[in-house]
Amino acid sequence: MTDLFTPSSRVLAQQIVELLERGAFHDGEQAAAEACAQYPDDAELARLRAVALLQLQRPADAVEILQHAAQLAPQSVEVQCNLGSAQLANGDADGAIEHLRAALRQSPGHPAILLTLGNALMAAARFQHARESYAMGTHGAPAHPGLRLNLAAAELELGNIDQAKTHTDEALQLHPRFDAAYALRGRILQTQGSGAEATKAWLTAERIAPHNPQYPFAAGQAMEDGGQLAAAAEAYERALQLNPNDGRTLSQLLFLRRRLCDWHDLDDLSRRLQQAIAEETAVVSPFVTLSEEIDSALQLKAAKAFAAVVEQQVAALRKQQAFSYAKPAPDSPVRVGFVADGFNDHATGLLVVAMFEALANDDDLDLHLFATTRDDGGSIRRRLAAATTMHDVSALNPAQVAQRIHDTGVEVLVDLNGYSGRDNAELFALRPAPIQVNWLAYAGSMGAPWMDYLVADKVIVPDDQRATVSEKLVRLPRCYQPNDNTREIAQPPSRAECGLPEQGTVFVCFNNSYKINPASFARMMLVLQQVPDSVLWLLSGVDGADDRLRAAASAAGIAPERLVFLPRMPHQDYLSRYVHADLFLDTLPYNAHTTASDALWAGCPVLTLTGHTFAGRVATSVLQQLSLPELICEDEEAFIAMATQLGNDREALRTLRQHLSQQRTQSSLFDMQGFASDFRRAVQAMSARYRIGRKPADLDL
């Protein structure tokens, strides 16, 4: 019952709208609740309360209130659309679709309902139906830029890049300052390989909507991909200022600082990352954790949190694709697929090419490679294509790649990226193959329910680390990392032409810059102090990384000219430079992997420290396989002492190089026929369990 002093429902509604427009959602919800108590039969007040509840992340409560509002005003399109959106926010896409289709029967062709229905269909991964809904909506509201943009997003999911671009341009013609349209343009351009133009689009979106952290983050990713690391770091800093609790941004900024050898605030960023993982306050990039001083258990926790998000994101699409698998005939070869962005002149391609060549005429395995990057025209791609069946899937989205793999009939699918490079998490979460395997590039467990096995060895994952691996463990009887034993080493230029002194010990560390942290660098400087006339040879970085390392050397009392930098060059030329290197000084917590094999193959001994994680034990595995345990150190003091002793003993260094020259032909480390045989047995063991209906299990070969 009301009186003359009670505001009308219309006045109360206007007051609530003003609160919501100011972002005062808590106050708006309280005001709406009080208004609903006064006017329990007013559908608009109930609707406004539900809108506030949605903003407060209470979708279940919003659904309940909107269902009541729909009973009060069954003809209200706004109520019906809000109810559909609330159901969607509450995780019930199918319910939202059913409700909105019923509303559409009451109001045929209504663009607002078609827009909301399209959103629900997108969430259910029913992209073709979503496209149809948005397209119908444009007929009733041809000047609505949001409908055009959502239509573009649906086309993009369907892989129709040109149509997506056309509709995005139409949205911008209707609304020239439409920030979301510039952001989608950025996604489209990035898909087309136009990174610089994509960056411009995202920066434009940021200028229009400077408080949206997604835009500088996306711009940072594009700039990082394009090699503009300093500019990317600045973009990530802007994004992190806007959203200090965003794990993705924190991860990328920390990793980029390591790549740039920009160590200011590094400890604080690392502490924040570890705290976010431990307290489960943010989801971070698992790959970034490999370079941090954390244990395998915390790395696994980060990987599981990341995998859980991916699993949720692809659930609807996986339901739509609904792959089933035909059991192969008992005597048929095992069809094995490998997915990577590295089937070019890349670390992954360089490692696996000789193994694939050794398996090329194998009647037991049928090898298929799915390359997610374009052909670079190099020799590695040609060799891989000659030894296997190569599928170029670089122009396809994850759903399309999954369909291609499934249509190919792959039984065992190997992810050679894991969470590194262009990660394949979304693709593998779609489950295109019945057996899925994590191997090689990502040095750790993926913590993912879609990954059945991890290929490793007993050194990198010893028994006491078993609990830190979520996959079933397949441990090879040798180092898990293959090598190309056909690599040729070019004749190097002179020491002087390489920028090296004519005399003195040349220590080398051609690891990526993100592996050279302050602690590893400090160890190297202590070694230089104790080996007169020695130099440290490093890979040249970008955007001032070399100057930062020179400054760090100077601060440690080492003349900056004792640091020599090698520019990027073709792999054969890079290998030749090891002829002038006396001793490779390894890093922790992420040590040399491919680089360790490169150095040893070229005759340069590697001195390593054994870490406590997968990423920190690979060089140890390599050296044990090579029968050189003397070069494996258990602590920092032993590492510095051994490096100093060898650096001052030219005869010992010559002996080591002579030993390595012999081991190139004698050691099982470079025996790719033997490695291929072990790998075949591993794949056959996985396949055999599947074919007889047994679940995956740990396998020690």
C-alpha cells in the first residue's frame, strides 16, 4: 500500500537506472530490492534488480527474479532478452536458446531477441546457427553496429576470414569509434599474419577505451610476436596497471622482462606470480613458471588451473564436435600424428627430423605431421615432408585442425608444443584422437585431463617426482630428447672475425636470454673473475638486452668488453661457432635443452647444474647419456669450482673436446636408429593398451 509520500515506481526506476549507470551496482541492487518490496508486481523494477545482480556476478539470483518478471510482463522483449542473458551467464546456454526461441515465436524477427539468441548460440559453439540469427537481426536493425560485429565474430569462428573482415568494416562504418570492432579487426589481422596492422587496430581500441585492459594486453601480444619486445613490455605494464590481478598479463610481463634481461622489479613480479598460483587468485601461463625458482608441485598446480580454464572454454565446442573413434584392426599400423609450430628451421624440427627419417620406412607406424605454421621453404621442412605425411594446417582454427586430425584417423596424437610457442591446448582439449601425448617442447606436466601420457626418462622425472606429473608416465630407456645426427658443421670464421680474442678461454652460453637470470649470470661473472683473459660468449638479444648484460657485468667488477655477443644466423653457421668455444656454462632453473645437444654435437663440453624440475634436469639427462657425469654439478659452489678449474686448464679442455669427437659416433645419445626403436615401442605400448580396452598406465621401457 502506498501513500502521497511514497515515490512512484517510475521515479524509483529512474533512480535505480542512475545508480547502475554510475557503476554503483551494490547500491542499485539494494535500492531495487526495496522498490520491489513496495511494488511487487512491477516487472521493470524486478528487471532492473536482475541487471544489478548480473553485474554483481550473481546470475542464479538474476534468473530467478527475471523468471518472475517474465510472468508479470510476458510481452516485454527487454525482460525476455535479459532472462536469456542471465541464463547464459549462469552457464545454461541450452536453456537460454530454448527460452529465446520461444520469445522469438511471440515477437518474430525482433532484432534484440535475435541478437541475444545469437550470443547464446555462440556460447554453445553453434556458430553457423549464431551467424544465421545475427544475419536475420541485421534485417530488422540494419544500423545496429553490435549485430554486424557479432556476425563478424561468428564468421571468424567458422573460418570465414574475408566475411568477418567485411562485417567488421560495416560495424565501423556505422560506429567509427567502436572499440570492440577495432579489437576484432586486430584478431582478424593477426589471423592473417598482419601483426603490425593488428597492433595498430588494438592500439586504436585502447585509445578509444583506455580503461579496458584487454586492449593493451592484445597489442602487447602482437608486438611481442613481431619482435618489438620493449614496446610490448610497456603495453603489458599498462594492462597490469588497469587489472593488477590478471594472471595472463603478469605472466607475459615477467617473461618479457626476462627475455629483455631487464631485471628491475623482477623479484616482485616473480613473488606475485608464485603467490597467485599458491593462493589460486589468478591463472598464469604455465610456460612462464619453468623459468621461475619454484618446485614441480607448484608448476603442476599452475598447469592444472590453466587447463581447467581451457577445458571450460572448449566444453561446448567439444560437445558439438562429439568425436568418436573407430577401433583399428589388430594388425594395422599405428597412425601417429604430431602437432607443432616447429616443423621448420626451428628447435623442434631440428630435434625430431632424424628420428622421423629413421622411422620413414617403418611398417608398424604411419606418421602424420600437422604443421600450424607456414612452410618456410627450408631444408628441415623438406626433410620432414619426405619422411612423413605433412599436413599444412596453418590457415585453420583449432576446431578445423581437430576435425582434420580426426578425419585422418589418427590413433596416437602427440603435442610437440605443450604450453610453449603457439600452444595447442584448445585443439587437444577437443579430443580429436583417442590417445594424446605430451612430449618434447614443454618441459613439464600439462595438468590437463585431455592429455593421457607424458614421454620422459628416469633422469628428468625420477621416481620421487612422480606425484608432480598428472599424465601417465612413459619413460624411455635413454634421454627423452632426440637429435639430428646428420647435422653438418660449417667451417667457422676466425676468432677475430667472431669478435673473440686470439688467446684466452672462451666460455659460452647460447641459451635463450630468458634462461639467463641474475643468479646464473652472477655465477658466470664469478668464473670470469677467476679465469684471467677469459670471455663469455652469448646470443645477442633485442631492444637493449646486450647493453643491460654489459652493465650487469660492470656492476660485478667485470669489464663489459669481456662479454661477446653472437648475432642470429642460420643453424649450420651457428653450430660452427662452437669450434671456438671451450666450455658451455649452463643455467638454472631452466637449463640447456636443444642447445646442450647442439654444443655437444659440435664438440663443446657442457657444464650443468642439476635442478629440481623437469626443465632443470634435461642437460643432466643428456650428459649422462653421453657418459660425462663429471660435467654434472649438484650445487653452485661445485659448478663455479669446476668451471674455474677447467677454464684454467687448457689440456683438460682439449681432452674433453677429443672425447666428444669420439662420442659423436659411439654414444647412444646420437643413435637415432636406436632412439626410433625405443619411440616405436613406446607408441606401440600405448596403442596396445587402447586396442584391448585398457586405460593408460605408467610404462617404463
